Amino acid sequence: EKDGKTYWFFPSDKEMKPTSKAFLIPGFDEYFIAYKDRSEILDPHYAKELNQGGGMINGAIIVNGKMVGGWKRILGKKTVVITIKLFEKISEEQEQSIHEQAQQYGDFHNLPVTIKKSLH
């Protein structure tokens, strides 16, 4: 229990260290959607940035367990355009990891990827 909130986890002997690995998760991923209180993983100021309206949720960019941005894609016949919007500054290594994740998404669809940055 921390600050009146109960957290469930599996005990581990491994020490958790910060990482430069980023993850692009879909809008309805359990990491985001399954919790009523997301304040530990997403600054409440940015919650509306992930909500498209009409019940639709944009994907999130995760670094070190925290949502640091959002992403959405336009899947075309010949390309995938992925637009990222960062909510906070991240390292060059973390940004490179986002590009690698986007490329994996394109590879899954067997299409080249164009990455665009949306200004915050």
C-alpha cells in the first residue's frame, strides 16, 4: 500500500532499473484501460490527449512504465504513417526505440513506415 492505494505485484529479486526501451501500445491495451486511477502511469493533464472521443482511445508510448506520449497510425495500401506526440522530453535512445517499435509495426504489415511528429 502506498499513499492509500493498494498495488498488486509479483515479488522479484531483480532490481528494476531505468531503461531506454520504449513501447507502442494500442489504445485499448489493458495497461491503460483496465485501471480507474491512472495517475501513477499518466500525468492527468495528458489524459485527454489519448482520448479521441466517441469512446475511441489513441495508442500510448510507454517508457519506464510511464505514458510519455501518444501515437496513431494511418494504414494505407502502400505505406503506414505513424504520428507520435510526446508529452514530455525523452532521451535520444528512447526516441530511437520508438522508431524501432514503429518499424516493427510496419514490418508486421509488410509495409514501409513514415513517422511524423505532432507538436504538443
